Amino acid sequence: MEKRVTITTETITLGQLLKLIQAVGTGGAVKWFLQTNEVLVNGERENRRGRKLKNGDIVEVEGLGTFIVTRAE
């Protein structure tokens, strides 16, 4: 099942998104999380916590599901 993550800015970093969906508790845990879990952005493996996500990007997190970034109007 896909879940929507609504942002109010143009972009959000992958690290911020992982905190928002409660995949990690702190920003410091993001690097470790990306090294030990498969995270796909638009179908491609991603390990950069600073990767900028924008409206329409699809993030798949192993064990947590699929998240669609949507921008609030």
C-alpha cells in the first residue's frame, strides 16, 4: 500500500523524509539506516541522505512500504 507524505516546501531531503515516516529517530541514524536497509527512490537504489525529493517522487523503504511525496498547495 502506498502512503502519501505531504510537504510544504519545494523539496525535502531523504534523511528528513526517513525521520518524518519514523524509519529513524534521529538524523544521526540516517546514514546507518541507508547502509543497512534497501531504499529506492523512483526505482533506483539510493544511499545519499541529502538526496532532494520533490513532488511526485516515490520512495520505497524495505520493511516499511512505499511513500509518495506530495506538495501541499
